[in-house]
Amino acid sequence: MGVIMGHFRPGIENGVGRGRFDSKTAEQLQALEDQDGLLVVDPTHHDDIASKVLCALDIMFGEDEAAHLVKQALNTNGDPLLSLRDYLTDKFFKEHVQKYRKRPIYWYLRSAKGSYGLWLYYHRLDKDILFKALLKYVEPKIRLEEDRLKTLRGRRESVGSSGREAKQLEKDIDRQEQFVSELRDFEEKVRRAANLHIDFDLNDGVILNIAPLWGLVPLREAKIYWEALREGKYDWSYIAYQLWPERVEELCRKDRSIAIAHGREDLCEVEPPRPR
């Protein structure tokens, strides 16, 4: 995960996790790094995170050894790619949150039922990353799945309403309708967060930056801190100033420490302390 997200820099002098790879292996691993720190949970997409993680393992250890390591680490005899995908969409984020003391650097944005999702790398956040996610992954995925639904409905019309094939088509259509609905709900939530136009500032810390995504990330603390932000408990933060500028500027007039934090001492009506 660290290699493909750009957290670990194999072969880079003084890079975190540079390792002891030969130049060819290091170059192959570097080529897997996503420059946007943005990947998708989608077996049909070339940026599928499970496929990329397994590819990194294949490069480092060879295909057979990589498969063995996955089976051993996850205690499974199933297909390595499927097992890895299941792990990344279930246990990995929970373990990552625990390891990083509820301050994760890899963010998992998932749809309501977990059928689709995105991974973001905290240190690559920018004001456009959610719009990139919509444009690059979510919107094309919805179009693709809507086309599949349309095809299924067309087949149903040609087959009729009776017979084994018709019954199977009804099940497939129902399943596809639910999936498309789940994707649309996910898109709506991502767009709502994107439309906040937040320019993420790492100085605010992980938990305040992830708070506006509380409806997308399986992290209970995100909603808690979002409510605290709304209540004005963190008005010293850059994110609070972006979302509620009038409230924060009013506070700057009364609180010199908040005014200093935001570089708005020009607003402060409190006299600075006299030098002793």
C-alpha cells in the first residue's frame, strides 16, 4: 500500500522505505506509484488497488512467492487477488486506524454497502482531489453500470417474462439496479464533500481534515469531530475558517490568539499585551 500510494519510495536516496532493491526492481515499483494518491476499489479498473498491491508484491518477491505470502498473511487458500481485495475492503482500514491511533494516512471512502470505494493518501490531498475522484472514477463507473443495466433490460424485453432465463434476468436486473443506486448515492456524497471546496491543510491534522468526509469513511471519530467543528470548538483551524469565515472572523475580533492563528490580527479589537 505504501509503495503504490507514494508513502514509501523504493530506491530513492533518503526516501522512506527505500529498501535494498536493485535498480530495475526499484524502477518497476516506482512506476506503480499513483501521483494523485488516489486509487479505486473496482476489479474492472486498471487502477484497482488490490491489483496494484498484488503487482507490487509480484515485483518484489516473484509471482509464486507473492501468492504464498498473501495466503499466509491472510490465512486463506483462496485466490490471492480476491483474498487481498476482500482484506482491503474489510479488515485493512480497521487495522490501519488502530495502528495509526485513529489518525489514518490512507483514507477509505466506501459506498453504503461496500460494493465500491476509493482510497486517498493523506499527504497527497489537495483542493481538487474529490473532483478528480468523481471525474476519473465515479462518473465513468456509473455510466458503465447504467449501460449494463440498460443491456439487461433490453435482453428481458426480447426474452419475455416466463422461463428460466427470464427469471435469472429479473434477478440480475434487480441486483444491478441496487448497485447503480448505491453508486449514485456514493456519487452524491462525494460531490457534496467536493462542493465544500476545502483546500486541505496538513497543519490541521488528520482528524479535522477527514471530518467533512464523515458520511463516506468508516471512522466514527470523523462525525464526532465534524459536529465539533460545526459547533465552533476548533475555530483555530484552517478548515473552520474556510467553511465558516464570518464566524471565525468575528471570533478573531475578540480573541487575539485566534486572530494570530489565522493571520488576521488586523481584525482583532483586543490590544496586544504590553512588553514588560
